[in-house]
Amino acid sequence: MEKNFIFSELLFQAIEQSHKSVNCIERELGYPRNAIHNYKEGVTPSAYRLIELAHYFHVTPDYLLGLSDGVSPISIDIIFNQSDEEQK
């Protein structure tokens, strides 16, 4: 399986599990519009952006690349701080 496809698949799984829209995530990370969508089209992220996305979704960069199942433990504080007022 192609590396970009694996990254895209795992990234969009993380997005789905976050219950946030791609546009919302792009705004929160300060990305230009469609930056994340471009990954679905096969664009490879920079190393910096890969690490930034991994931190955002509380997984390891290796996980997003399909190299491990390295999901980082998520603390209740992180979940709370990323929730909007209605979710809290």
C-alpha cells in the first residue's frame, strides 16, 4: 500500500474520531483552507506538519505513517480543553 494513501487514511480516521470538520481543524491549526484535503489527494506533509498533526490528534507520527499503533495516552485535561462549550 502506498505511503501517502496510508497517511491519508489514518489522518482522516483521526479526523472522523475527533468529531470535528476538516475546516474547523484547519482553522484551529492555522492552516490554509484545503490544506488537509490536499493530503487526501496524495500531497505529502512536511515533517513539521506531520508532527503538528500527530500532536493535535494525540498520536505518534509513526502511527500516522502506518509504522506503528503508537497512539499516545489521552488525558482528560486534553479532551476537556479541546471540547467546545456544548461538549463540556
